Amino acid sequence: MFGNYLIGLREGLEASLVVCILIAYLVKTGRRDKLAPVWAGIGSAVGLSMAFGAVLQFGSSQLTFEAQEALGGSLSIIAVGLVTWMVFWMRRTARHLKTELHGKLDAALAMGTTALVVTSFLAVGREGLETALFIWSAVQATNDGYNPIIGAALGLLTSVVLGWLFYRGALKINLAKFFTWTGAMLVVVAAGVLAYGVHDLQEAGWLGGLHDVAFDISSTIPKESWYGTLLKGVFNFQPDPTVLQLAVWAAYLVPTLAIFLGLFGGKPAKPVAPQAGSAKSAA
């Protein structure tokens, strides 16, 4: 559950900050009459993301076992790619996010109401679709009933509350450190999702080596035990991975985490939180 809570929190907080910037800018510039189109775009983006998640969940259940495994594995790998790009993008460009969104809003205001709806829809929709895909992939990887969904929902709810507190100026945290460390933990979660995706493709027959087990410590860490379930929920840990799973997991995790934490090429850029403490100061 914790891994999915982290996904919901991290992804949801990014979307919440985007909403804070958009709303605070319109309020500060005296354009409250333009809030309705922005909220319409945001609502549409949320609705699309939820519909996308529902299609993934219920649509995949109608497929054969091999097709389900192939779809799950492929989408898991795509999700890992998108989330990895997002984590590095946020590290590199977050300090300029507010300025970029303000520029897009100004251009949309000049073009009219439809442009406002589209701008807010695109700003939030990208985050929403990425979130839906990655949460779905993580839920499939843990295979732990409704607990992963509950964890992700709690993470999203927490992000909404934090976003509102940021806007009201009631909460101040070091967002640079927050995004750095949650990003690092998200890379660890993504490595587990990637390994799960590879295993799915092996079960679908798209990749070989399904029976080439790297090690088997199921007797030490049973999958049904509370600690086995905990490791599975947090890290997507598998006590009997295949050689290919283990190789892909290590090949992704070690260099990605090292580069993200700035062990090569200098220190990571520090995201700067939007000054959304109040409508008057959020410019």
C-alpha cells in the first residue's frame, strides 16, 4: 500500500501545484471571471484520467490470459518510462514551472474561453494520465486486492489537502528536498514495476527465460507472510525472480538512481515551490 500511496502523493501533488499556480494567478490579476473555464478544463482532465484508469482495469479483464499478460507487461514498461521522464523533468524544470504556466495562461486569456479550458486541461491532463497508468501498473504488480487502490486514493487525497494548504499559506515545506527524495523512492518503485512488466511479458511468451530463476528465498520470505506482503507492496519484491527480471531491475535502478541523486554530473536542480501562499502573493 505504501508504494501506491507514494505514487498518488507524488503525482497528485504535482497536479495540485499546477492547479494552485493557475488559480492563484487569475485571482491575483483580478480575472476571477475566468476561473470557471479553468475549473472546467481541470475537471475534464480529472474525468478523462479516471475513465482511462477504468478502461485499463475493466477492458483488460475481458482479454485472454496471454493477452492480459502482454498488455500488462507492455503498459508497465511504458509507465516506467513516463514516470522516469517525469521525475527528471520535474528535477530540471520545476523552478521555471510557474513562469511557464503564467505565460501559457496569458496567451490563453488573449485567445478566449476555449483556449483557457484547453490550457488547463492539458496542464493537468498529462499528470492525470501518467498517474492513472502508473497506478494501474503498480496495482497489477502488487496483486493485493483493493489495498493498492486504497493506498493510491489516500495519496491523492493527501496531495489535494497539501495543495489547498499551500494555496492558503498554512503549510510551508522544503519542496526541493520533498521532490528529490520522493522522486528517488519513486525510482525504486518503478524498478519493481519494470521487473514485474518483464515477468508479464515472459508469461505471455514474448520474452524467454521464464523458468530461469535467479534465486528462490520463498521459504525465508514467504509471499503470504506479512513481511513478504509488505515488501511486495512497497518495493514489488519477488522472492523468486527470473534471471532476466533481476538483470533488468538492476540495470534500471542503479544508474537511474545514481544519476537522479546527482552522483554524476553535479547536484540535482532544486525545484522551487510556487509562492501560492495567498492569492495576493502568488504572482
